[in-house]
Amino acid sequence: MTSRHSGYCALVGRPNVGKSTLLNRLIGQKLAITSPKPQTTRHSIIGVKSREDGQIVYVDTPGIHQRGDHAMNRYLNQTARSALRDVHLILFVVEAMNWTAEDESVLMAIAAARTPAVLVVNKIDRIKIKQELLPFLSAIAAKMEFVEVFPLSAKSGENIESMERRILELLPPGENYFPEDQLTDRSERFFASELIREQLTRRYGKEIPYALTVEIDKFEEQAGLYRIHALIWVEREGQKSIIIGNKGAALKETAKQARIAMERLYGKRVYLEIWIKVKKSWSNDARALINLGYSD
């Protein structure tokens, strides 16, 4: 009889509650891109945490939201909801002192999945008087029978370790799913596209990040460095001009910061070239989404 516990654990919630930041904190390394803008996460990303007493396979998911009249939005919701059925445990991540109609929608989806769930109340570092949190915790915990409730801060790390120990206890006995030195199931090519998109999402206003995606056209290792050619797809010529900027300055800075992030992740020098192309309404075209890698 093994004393180890291993299993899959999904991070689920509405957009902008800090799921990706929490994944990065739990793994101890940046795997998921982050930004203040909703729907930064577009794919499920696995983060593997190997411990002496077992292994937790975290699944970061896009935020579940109520805007379902667009092909990209339908894809994001479908990707997140599918994770509810395929894991041993759900971490329902909410923002402290901020319950919305979208949180209620996520709660209903979790209840329908009938998978054990832990309520994770994130961003408690923003609350100066912690006693003010107690009525909020009580109200949310009463909405469903959660196996545990953890107030924490993904940003500061407060209460993270105690939650992770409890998660492992709640997972079934068993051996590791992945080798101990494996951190994710995603490829270096995938992370190249994500790190470019992270820079673009952080740098531009409300509209442009949702109208762009990044495709890696070439990813090769030559003479100890990675040569990466990337395509940024946008939906209109005007968006292309904004991303390029005056005399190409904006695009050059985006590429520079993305390259620095890649070199930090890969531990190798990176030569990065980026082009921009226009594909009208790609984000509302189901076939285009599949061709551009949205097929989790």
C-alpha cells in the first residue's frame, strides 16, 4: 500500500481572480502568462508539483465568463468547463470581498460537475483589517459544501504551503503521473507564443489584446541558441499599425522584452523575429481558431 498521493487539480474561476498567478506561485516558476486584463489565459496549462509525499498536477484554465456570443469566448468557456470533469479536485478561486454574477455562474458549473471542491479566496493581502473578511468567507462557504476553505494571497504566498499540504491529502493514493523533473506538458514552442502575447497584452489598451494571437512559424536550435520566427495575427490594418508603432519602435520593444523572458525561461540565447499579418475576424471564426492552435 503506497503512502503517496497523486492527482489532477483544476484552478477554476471567473477572469481576473488570480488563477495564473496562483499556478506560478504553487509551481515556483512562471508557467502561465499574467496581465491585469481579463481573459489573458486562453489555454489549459498543466503545472506539475512533485513533493516527497506525492505529486499534484495543477490545471490552470481560462476564466469562465458570461459573454458567450463569440467563437473565442465559447472556446474559452468550453476549455475551462471541460477541466471540471477530468480532475480529482477543483480549486474554486474567487477574489476576496468581490463576488459577482460570473462567480455565481462558475459555482453552478462546479456543483453540476460533482467533483470535490476547495474554496480559495485570493488577494487577502489587499485587505487591511482581516476581520472584515470573515462575513464574506461565511457567506460564500454557505453556498456549497466545500471540502475546505482557504483564504490566501497568490502574490505574497500567504497560506500557500498549508493549502498545498491539504490538497495532497485530498488526492487519491497513487504514484506520480509525471517524472519528478517535469514541470509541464507544454512545449517550448508553446511558451514562446505565450510570452510574446503576454507583452502585447500588457502593452496595449482594451481592444487590441483580444484581437490578436501569436503563431510560431519556426522554432529551431542552432549553434547553442534558439531561432524563433513568430507571426502576430490581428483583425484590422489599424491594429497592425498600432502594434508596429512609430518607425517600428513599439514592436522592437515588444520583441526585446519577449526575448528576455524566453532566455530566462529556456536558459539559452534567443534570436527572435516577429512579423504581423491581418486575418479579418479570426477570433470569431471557429475554423480559424483551430488552425491557430485553439483546440485544447
